[in-house]
Amino acid sequence: MSFVRRNPTISGNFIVDGTLEAKHIKANTITANKFSGSVEEEYWAYTDDVDVSWSYGTYYTVFDFYFPKTELDLFKGRHVSWNAEGYHNTASGSRSDATFTFRLEVEVPEAQTTTVIGSAVHQSNPATGYQLVAFEGNLASNRIGSGGSIGTVGGNYRTYKNLYYDPYALQGSEKITNGNFNASTNWTTGAGGQSIGFGTMSVSAPASGQGFVYQAITTIVGEEYELTTDIQSGGTTAGMVIASTEASLDTSKWLGSSNAYSAAITVDVKFTATSTTTYIILATASATAQYQYRLFDNVSVKQYLRRTYMWVSTTGGNIVPTDGSEVVLYYHPYSGASAGTYAIIDTMTDTRRLKAYTNKMRFSQEAYIGWTNENIKLRIRSTNQGAFGKTLTLNDLKIFMQSRIVE
């Protein structure tokens, strides 16, 4: 009897708090916050000399194709685009107008998928028939495709528009204590001297170098903050503000700083925290004599709250309550349509003034399908709503498909 040495195995959970590097990883299930490395798949399809013969206003299929499922069934952002050159025969000796419309459609599968977007909060009603809702962070823009609808887990489908990410639209609570200097507290002298009176901070220089005061605030690593301060007109030397990782004037520790100003000005400094404690520093410029000073007021630090915004239709009522409570919303790529039918994910319209008979032209279209992992059957459909023209020949129709891991 021969013996075979089996590879060593680990039974149970294998947890790595750090980085796992390998040329190949094979497992039944992999769960991770983020994958890095070969995270993208690309495919393409091609055809040549596609002839489309129209009846007025009727859609005809130009080409149908499959977008392969993702490797390892990982959920990825799915993009598709196509372009083609061609020529159109108007079948007329006169000039005419024509409107070409192309639709990118996806076949509705037997089991319809839904993708959780996140918790939405009502912001306002920016226009009749719509409510503006916000999601925390930027994940929502990865979860929502070009077509489909927004709804709850069980349906309540709503159309949407104006999907956008804004990292600076909203700010959190104030991080500075006594930033308006109504009290003589919370600020520590690092060099030189300080004096608080009449709602301002006076920072004076030592015998040589720069005078400064500071306040330590609690920050979140990786988050972005805005520091604003009024440098007042009163003073005998210039002043500046600094965000730093330590209570010193070591420039290698600075996260951000303003220029030094002698005139009255409101300065704005953006910085990204690299530790849980950040020091806000009010400093004089290098003085030529002791006791030269600069006045400061209205020191403020607020965290930027990254948000993704979207207009959601209110037809059927507000899907997100207006009382400030959160509702988890989902992306429904097929909006409950029947299996085997086709859902439109993008429409492209091109109106042209055509010359007699043959016209050369180029068309292109692209769409973001959403965050999914399945085989997807798509087709390109087209119609011509011009008064003349019965045939379109597309040469070199190229279709590009990309699946990429997104957070």
C-alpha cells in the first residue's frame, strides 16, 4: 500500500489582521473589506457590416451579446460601452432630418437581484415631484446602475435622477472649544505669550522666533477637516494658523497651514487627520523684537461629512420620511419586470441634418449596469424617426465590457 502525504490544513476560521500576500489564493469563500491586485476583468465583442432596415418609429435589434459573470462570483461594478462607424442611406435625393435612437437593454433574469444602497435621510424637496435624499459616504454611487429604480427591499419602485457625490457639502459639529475667545480657557501657550480680551486672542512673540498657542482636538484618522480663522487687523507682526500632529512649529509635522498675514483676513485650511489627536496652532510670524503680536478670532474646525445625493421621485409618496429618520434603500435593476422581457438601461438619441443618399456617421453609447456578479444578456436596439431613410449599415461594431471591484 502506498502512502500519500496530504497538504497541511487549517480547520476552522483563519483570520489575518494585516496583509496576506500570495501568487494564488483558492477558497470556497473569501470575505474581506477590500481586495487589491488583479481586481479587473475586461471582455469585448465585435461584429461587422450590421444592416438595419427600419419602419418608421419601430425598434430593431442591432446586436445581442452576453456579459460574462465575474470570476469567483465576486460582486463588481459592471460597465459596458460600444462604438461603431457606419453609413445611412436616405433613399432620397433631398436633404432631410433624421433622429436616430439607440437603446441598451438587459434581459430580465428569472431571479431578480436587488442591491442594498444604504441608509437614506431626507434633505429637501428641490423640485415638484422629487425629494433629495443623502447616503453616508460614496458607496451609493457604486451600487446604482444607469437604469432600474430605487425602492425598499420589497419594492415601492421610484425613478431617480441627479445622482452625485459631494465630499464638502455637509459638516459635522464644532471641534474647537472657546474659538470665539469669550473665556480665558482651553488654549495653551507654546512659546511667547497669550492674552484674551474683548473676544480676541493676542499671541505675542518671544525674544526670538515665533510665538504660538495651541489647542488639542480629537480627530478621526483619514477624515478631512476644515480650519477657519479670522486673522485680525490689530497687531505689530503677521499671523498664521496651522494644523499639526504635535504642539510645535516643526514644519515636518504640519498637516496644513495658512500664509502669514498682516492685514485682516479670514483664512481657510483643509487638512486630513493622520492621528486621533490634532493640534490647532495660532502663531506669529518670526518677530524682530519681543512682544510683537497678532490678534485672532473665530477659530473653527469641522469635519467634512462625505455624502452621496440623489433625487428620488415622490410619485406614490415620499419613500424616505421627512422627519429625519433613516430608511434603507435598495437598487432594483429590473423594477419587478417579468422574466424574459428586456429592461432599458440607457437611451441615446442623435438628431442630424442628412444630405441626399449616403451619409457617413459614428455612434457610441455607454452605461453602468451596477454592482453585481451574474451573467448578463444585453442587446442594442435602434430606430429612426426621420421622414426618410430605411437602411443603416454599421461597420466595426465594438463592444467593451469591464468588471471591476469597487468598495
